[in-house]
Amino acid sequence: MSGYIVAIVAGSVLVSGPPRPDGPHLAAAIIPIVPMFLALFQTYSAIRSMDELQRRIHVDGLMLALLGTIAIVLGVGLLQMIAGVPTFTVFWLWIPICTLYGLGVFLGQRRYS
């Protein structure tokens, strides 16, 4: 994750100005994807190496994160379409995903402890 943070900060510092689809801006946007994939692979490997109970707890967390995020996205989409609330970028999805995943793991640990 530190590599991801360094890539984000470096890209923000080295490429200034408004976003545009030229080479430096595209590179600054794509380079952080490499450490992100490494972090995702490490997380996948860590969960695969857990025992069955710990894996079940994490799957419960992932299930809560997925279903809760779907409910939030559909709810916000309806609010945007019907009530005209402001639109949100995809970047904001990380907040409910991480929060609901943490809550799901916490509830799973409480359930099986």
C-alpha cells in the first residue's frame, strides 16, 4: 500500500493542471494500478492461506460489503434519478465497501468466538 500512496502522490505532484487525456496524465493515472494489483494479490493470498473458519468470517464480510454496496448504489441512483440529488463519483464507493467489510468481519468474529 505504501507503493500505491507513493505512486498517487508522485503522479499528483509531477502532473499538474486540469485532467486531460495526454500521455503524462494517462501515465499518472495508470501507474498506481500496478501497486494496487500487488496489494489485491497479497490480500487474496492471505485469505487463501487462512483456515476454514477465518475464511468463512472474511467471506461473510465480503458478502455484507457487496450486498450493502449494491443497496447503497441503487438507493443513491434512485435519489439521483427521481429526486435530483447531486451525482457522486465512483471514488466514493470505497467508503461503504471498506466500512461494510470491516463491520462484516467484526460481526463474523463475534459470531464464531
